[in-house]
Amino acid sequence: MNILSMDGVTYDIDKLSQEGQVACVLLNKVQGKIQEATMELDILQASSLSLTEKVKAALTDDAVVEDTETDET
């Protein structure tokens, strides 16, 4: 039995219309993709923080640019 819990009620998906069953499958797939994307975002944010710290640690006084004017072309 395929079940779905929504708003505190449990439903037997097999007893839904074909359209309802397809919507349940798609909803499940979308929710899985959202979870994967959320995990990917967490990984990217952690990587960004780590790399920012590495860049900060690599900065030296010798690398400071005194002249902040940019060439206009």
C-alpha cells in the first residue's frame, strides 16, 4: 500500500484517481530534488566559508594595492 500523510490525515494513494497518483509521484520527486538542492547549497556555503578563510590567511601586506584608481577604456 502506498500512503501519503497530508494535513494530519493518511491516504491510500492507490485509491486516488490516476491524475492524483501521478501528482503524488511528482510531488515526491520534487520534494526529493528540493532536499538534494538544499544539501548542495549547504555544501557550497560551507565551502565558500572555508575558502574565504584560506584566502584571508594567504593575504599579505606585500599584496596590498595602494593605487585604487582603475583604468577606463
